[in-house]
Amino acid sequence: MNLNRCLFWGRYLCLAACLSGCAFSHGYSTEAHRQLQKLEALQMQFLRDGTEMPLDPQALQHDHQRILRQFDQAIALAHSLDDAPRTDTFLTLQTEYQRLHARFSQQQRAFTPAQFTIFGQQIHLMYQLAADGECARSGADCASGGV
């Protein structure tokens, strides 16, 4: 297993541990679940736009700004619910997005098809795990099948 995959799985396990400890601390939030769905969709759009040739810097900057605003809204929601574990989850997801954005910025070229596949799987797994944690909370009215 290469180093990047090891690092991903280490971060993934940390996220899993965070979610497993918070699943029952506060009740389910439909809005928090919607935030997860929006964030996953926006990150996948950033990944798609970062893979298309020729690159469209304006579209990528637009994607980035929308993602940052969405994280601000999600974190503000978690704060307003006085839910530290949910806040930690959104902060962890934000950190992972920032790593993806930094990697894209540093490589100064489009993502390869292989990167698109790997990063897309990672994004989906992280958001599925977060959604499963949200759906495990008391009062959940969602099916635990991811976002």
C-alpha cells in the first residue's frame, strides 16, 4: 500500500472514531444532513472541474468559494446546536477538503483520471461515514445509506 493511501486510511479511521463517539450525543438534524449532502456534491463538482481539460480557473475558484461558504454555514449550524462532536465532524471534513485543494494547487495541473477515481472514492466514503453518524442519532428520519 502506498504512503498516500496509508495516510488517507489513517485520517479516515480518525473520522470514524470521531463519529462513533458522537452518534448519540445530540439528536438528528435534518439541516446538518442536508449540509453533508451539499458539501459532498460541491466537492465532487470541484473534483470534476479540476479534471476537465482545459482547466477553467474561474470555475475552480467559484467552486472553492462555494465550498468555503458551505463549510462556514455547516460549522455555524453545529455551533448553534451547541454540538461539539458535530462541529468536529464538519471541521474534519473541511480539513480534508483543504488537503485536496492544496494538492490541486501544488501540482499546478489537472487531476488525472486515476486521481479523480481515488479522490472521488475518498470523498464519498468520508461523507457516507458522516451521514451514517448523523443517521444513527436519536430521532433520525433518514435511511443510513450515505449521502
